[in-house]
Amino acid sequence: MFKKITELPSPYHHLERMPIKELLFHINEEDKTVPESISGSIPQIEGLVAAVVDRMLAGGRLFYIGAGTSGRLGIVDASECPPTFGVSHNLVVG
């Protein structure tokens, strides 16, 4: 199954006390883990995208649901779909 990496203790303590160069190094190292994580999930992501496309082609809509920052990002992304892709304002809703 999935390993809950967010539940593990943080290896970075006292970020506010780190020298800037060390902090930037750690940020960069963590950023390098993103492609590895995504590559292992491509089959699941493909299935999700295919299901969304099928439903949208059949007249469905895409709704972004979130609270706080994730909710705001959904609103921003949804608002960019009409001018970017020429779709109706109610196809992607944030």
C-alpha cells in the first residue's frame, strides 16, 4: 500500500535557525523527491485524468474543492481555463 510519509517525524528541526545556504540546500533536496514520487503514481494519475476527460466529454464538469490555499488555487485555476482553453466558464468550477 502507501507509506504515510507526512506522518513521519521531520528531519529538519529549527529551520528558522539554519543558515540561509543550508536551508536552501534542504529545500532543493526535498524538491528533488517530487519527480520520484510522481513517477510511481503515473498509472493512477493516468486513470484519473482519463476518467475526468471521459466525463467532461459526456457533458460533465470539473469541480475543485478545497479550503484555504488549496481552495484559492482551485478558483485561480478554474478562472484561467476559459481564456486559456476557450471553454465555457461553467465547465471548470473552483
